[in-house]
Amino acid sequence: MSDVLKLKYKPLIGQTIPDLESFAESQGEKPFRGRQLFDWIYRQQVDDVSAMTDLSKPFREKLANVPIHPLKMITEDVSVSKQTQKILFELLDGNLLESVLMKEGNRITICLSTQVGCAVDCDFCATAKMGFIKNLTTGEIVDQFLQLQKMSEQKITNVVFMGMGEPFLNYKNSIAAADLLHHSKGINMAAWRITISTAGVVPKIRQFSEEQQPYKLAVSLNGTTQNQRLKTMPITETHSFSNLIKASKDYAYNSRNRITFEYVLMDGINDQPKDAEQLIQLLGSIECKLNMIPYNEIGDVYRRPSDEKIEAFMKSLKRAPFPVTVRWSKGTDIDAGCGQLVTSST
Ligand code: SAH
């Protein structure tokens, strides 16, 4: 039997106010004790029960047997620049996941995982090589934030769901985690500081749009035609390129937020002048931003284009009616760049 099944109680991190109210009641306490717990865990970010001084001593004694964290920090790698840290966590069932913390002046961005492994199978991504292992619980997603915040000297300003996994194939828990990050009585992070990225699960883009989720949406486009995208992203077979563009367009039309398209630039694959041309055609009428990610090599067949080629591609996009930025992945020396996250279970 796994440790997780042996646990009598669910870890407190990941629970909502109603969950914690019921938990308090199940322990013979008044529901407001649950709200106090919510405040300690998420707003004050205290994980030592003995410090939760407004709870009664008998309740604190009971809480001593209740796990708080669903994750255990195992190791931390720091990039040469000291600007990027990659953290390895162990789940209660022994699986492993990685998260990344990036500093850029006053901006501290963390990159959270939503699954162990991934089922989407993008040909250029290291996480895909693990296959799909499991969906993370809400608590396992939020605990990455809480533990990274504890180790960071500065306040985390931005959260991106761009670590291991496909958030839209773990939709419920990913949204519940974003809701906990955003909750005004808890962590209270502004919705526009939270970005959820998808490889293109079209029905979930539609759901996200219909539910008017306040979080920002990023779509990993990575190609400019059905056939070209299909070569590196097999998900294009199920959710066609044209449906992806259509759903993104509809989202952008219905949402207050600009949509971000990510585009991993791979040498000889999608970095030709006609691709730049096509991007302008495709995205020109969408309220969007295009984020180019020069490919991070993971020891497979794909290569990062030369700096000259990247520059030329950017130049061809100069006349695009939308902003175009380049994201030079941080921490590639510690394999913490986009698409480089991978773990193997102990
Ligand atoms: N599954 C989601 C969330 C992961 S985000 C998604 O695909 O959007 C990870 C981002 O890194 C995606 O935009 C992906 O296209 C990109 N990526 C994957 N492998 C990469 C690599 N080797 N180099 C650079 N970017 C990569």
C-alpha cells in the first residue's frame, strides 16, 4: 500500500475554506476554526502548528497528526547566474516533480508543474519522454508555490503553469490551484499574474473561455500549418490546427486578457521566412502577443537556430500588428529551461 493510502488525513495544503470548515467540524471544532486554518496556511503561510496561537491547545494537538505539505523538497539546483533555481519535490507516493524559480530584477516568476510526466507527447519536449504518470492534486500544485515562496527572499510576482504536464488535461485541479493562488483571503495573487499554458486541448480552451476564467491563457503554437505542427505535436491530429486557431480567436474575442502564443523556434523546422509570413496572417486579427522561445536542446534531433537566423526571423515579424518577444530560457545550464523538465522515480 502506498504512503498516500496509509494517510488518515488529506494534507491541509490544497484544501479550500469549505473543506477546512468541514475538517474542523469533523474534529469536533466550530467551522470558523477552519477559516483560521485557511488564514494560517495561505495568507500567513505558516506551516508550524505550534505557531498557530489562536487555535485551542487541544485542536493544535490534534493537528500535530495531520500532514500539512503534500510535497517534500528533495534538492535545489542553482544556475551559474544565480538567477534560476530548479527544485525537485517528492510526492507522498514517491513520484518526483520539478518546479523552477526565476529572478529578473523585481520580477520573480515561478513555473509550476501540473502533472508527473505528460501524455501530450510533443516530440521536442523532455517531459514527454517520461510518458504520463499522474495528475497532480490541487494541493500538490499549490504547495510548489508555498514552498518556493518560503525559500525565496523576494515575493513571488508571477506564476506560470508551464512546468511538467498539460494543465488542460488536469483542468479541474489546475483551475482549483489557480483559485487558491488568487483567493483574496489567502495568497491573494492577482489573476493577471497567473498564466496557464496549453499545448492546444481545444475543448478545454473553449471551457476556459466560457467560464470566463480570469487567468491568462498561453497557447503553445510551435507551427504554422496543420502538417508542419503535426510533425512535432501529435495532439494536432485530435485537435486540428484550424480549430486551435479558431478557439484561440474566440477566446481572445471574449476575454479581457490578451492571449499569448508561444512559439518554440527549431532550426529548419519552423524558422523559415514563410513561417513568419504565415504567423502574421494567422494571428494578425487576434488580440495577442507572440512569445518566441529559441529551442533548448535536450539531446534529440532538433536544434536551436543560429543567433543570426533567430534575428532574421524576428526581423520578418517586425511588421506584425501584435507584440513579439523572445524568451531566452533561463537556467539551461541546470536543465531548467522550457521543455527541459524531467524526473525519474526513485
Ligand atoms: N503542456 C503545456 C505546458 C508546458 S509549457 C504547453 O505545452 O503549453 C512548456 C513550454 O515549453 C511550451 O510552450 C513548449 O512548447 C515549450 N517547450 C517544450 N520543449 C521545449 C524545448 N526543448 N525548448 C524550448 N521550449 C520547449
